[in-house]
Amino acid sequence: MSGAVSAALWRSGTSLASPWLRLWLRRRLARGKEWRGRLAERRGVDPTPRPEGRLVWLHAASVGETVSALPLVAALGRQDPALHLLVTTGTVTAAALLQERLSGLGLGIRARHRFVPLDVPAWARRFLAHWRPDAAVFVESELWPNLIGAAAARDIPLALLNGRLSAGSRARWRLAPGLARRMLRSFRLIAARSEADAERLEALGAAAVETPGDLKLAAPPLPVDEAERARLAALLGERPRWLAASTHAGEEAIAASVHRKLAGEFPGLLTIMAPRHPERGGEIAASLAELGPKRRAAGQDPPAGGVWVADTLGELGLLCRLAPVVFIGKSLAGRGGQNPLEPARLGAAIAAGPHMENFTAAAARLEAAGALARVADGDALASWVAGMLRDSAAARAAGAAALGAAAANEDLPDRLAGRVLALIAPAKTP
């Protein structure tokens, strides 16, 4: 089937689905997955006036893509002091993160967040007609045929940066090869995060894919409230502690089993669990009631010994500084793993399970530097944590190796920002 026919079928199908999608959005709102008062943005409706001058739109689906995009947002703002930046996301967790982080970039009102419209043709056209971006940047793997097609139809220069395509996603897109090729050929610039991603994108029809590096390797260290860090560090003192970071369902039980095994050897042991989805905090605490867990979201400080559920958003930088022995979630229960570079930039000793498919290149880089230990199960995780707690010199050496491995591609955001601005500069320069 040709790309044009596939695109027409996709447009028809998503248009017919729009009444159901309205209902779906209301259900998401009821579950706290959308923000009341901003639901219309998901249909491309926004009363906010478009600012005068050049505007670049960047789309980052969720938290991981948003963290990757922030250094690029900052670089674009530095290179063009008159540029306006519109950053869209599809999740409220990413929106909350942006509200916190954009103010720290020093861009003032030049940078703003909006929710991306769902991929319905009329909603995509309405969004683009309102914001009229001079260029559009899609980050990682967020590929929506109607949004991309509508932008291409308006002759908006398109870039896919830190392009990521898993083997599973490639297999799914190969069910609609014409649509995938048509969509990918709409991009004037594609920069993949790795050679493997580039090969998969090219296999689907992308042309001239570049591999300048991984934006995740260029991100700055996670921020921290220094006063709160100092307060909690004083409270914890020399107490042994470790962090299970960005955990998914099933991994809190594994972390609890590690705690039970090690509590006798390490008096006062504190196990910090930071769920990837903070709204699960109450459920996690209830499941571990026999350990008497405390919850950060409830305003509770860490217990004298036991489990602290850190169910707040945007505090991983604080937690990694408090407990620089870190297990990476979604790598034992579930598949794909979470970003190991975030604790690496803070000099943490790091371990992960066998499933790091979402961060293959980063994990390989850290492993090659001796900065990432792989654990097969809960018993192996317990042995690794115990080893790090027994041997502080080994933990510091692993953290130093992680810090060195993560300090790569520091100039990548500036290089990519220059490429994006070059897409629009010839047409906009007098």
C-alpha cells in the first residue's frame, strides 16, 4: 500500500475516532492524567496568543524525552536571544517537570509549555494554524503521522532529534511501510541517538540519518534544593542507605526483600524507593505495611531504619545525592530500563537488571567503564548492595567511573541547536 493511501486511511480512521477520543480524554481527566482547565489543548484549542517573532516548537512525549530536550531548549535560547520556544508533552508528569525546570533556564516568557493535541487531523491543523511554528523538533520516538503530515503540508521544517526506534517499534511500523516512509521522509534533519537506531530508521525509509551522539549524555546534573539536601543529610548522618530509583510495579517488592536480607548486617539501614509514577506511593506503602514505611509525599522524613517511599516528582537529584548507591528501575520487573545516566552524572554507584533495552548504548558505555553492575535477580541485587555498603572505597570508585563515562557530548545541544536554526535561517534572514 502506498504512503499516500496509508496516510489517507490513517486520517480517516483518526477523524472517525475523535468522538471516542473526547470521551477517553475525560476519563483520563477523572484519573488525574490530564489537567482540568487545559483539556482543550489536547484538541488543539488554545486562547493564548502566539508571540511575535520566530518560534520553534519542540515535542517531547514524557519525562524521559523532556529531560533530553531541556539542554536543547537552553541552547536554542542562547543562540537566538529573540527566539520563542514552545515545548509540548503528552503527560502531566512531564508538564509538571517543565513547569519546574523551564524557569531555571533563564528564558523568561520566551519558553512555554502546552499539551500536544491528539493525532486527529482537525486538531493537528488547528494547533499548527494557531502557533505557526517556524520549525518543529520531535524528540526521540514520538512520531504521529497526522501532526507530521500537517506540519509538512504547511512547509514547516521538521527535525527528529535523538531519534530512537526499538526493534519492536520497527516491527510494528513495518506493518504500514508506506506510511512510515512517507512520515520519515518529511523530516529535513534526522539525528539518531545511536547507530542501531539509525539503521532501524533507515530500514523504514528515513534518508541521510546522522548519528552525532545521544542528548541524554549531554544533559546537566539533575537539580537539587541544596537547603533540603543539607537538612536531610544531617538527619541521616552516617546511616547506611541505598536507592531503588524509578521503580515499576514488582520492583518495590524486590527492593523490600533486599532490605529484609540486609537489615541485620547493616543496623539502621534505609531503603529509599522512588517509584517512576509517584501516584503509586500510597499503594506501595500499603503493600509494605509490615516495614512501617514513611512517605515523602505525606511530608514524612526518612525513618530511623526501614523504608522511605519517595513518591514526589522531580526529586531524583536530591535522592541520588543522599544515597549514591542506586538501582535502576524497570530493569528487573518489566522491560526497557530507566535512564542510568541521571545517577551517573551525580557520581553514584549503579546497578541494573538484565532489561535495559531503552538505554542500550548508555548502559554499554557505563558497563565498559566499569560503572554499571548487572544483576540478574533480587538475590544478586542484595549481594551488590551489600558489597557497596561494606566497601565505601569501591562504591566511590564506581561512582567516579560513572561520572567520567557520563561526561560526554557536552557540546551536542549547541551543535544540534545550530542545525535546527539553520533550517529556518535562510528564509528568515533579511
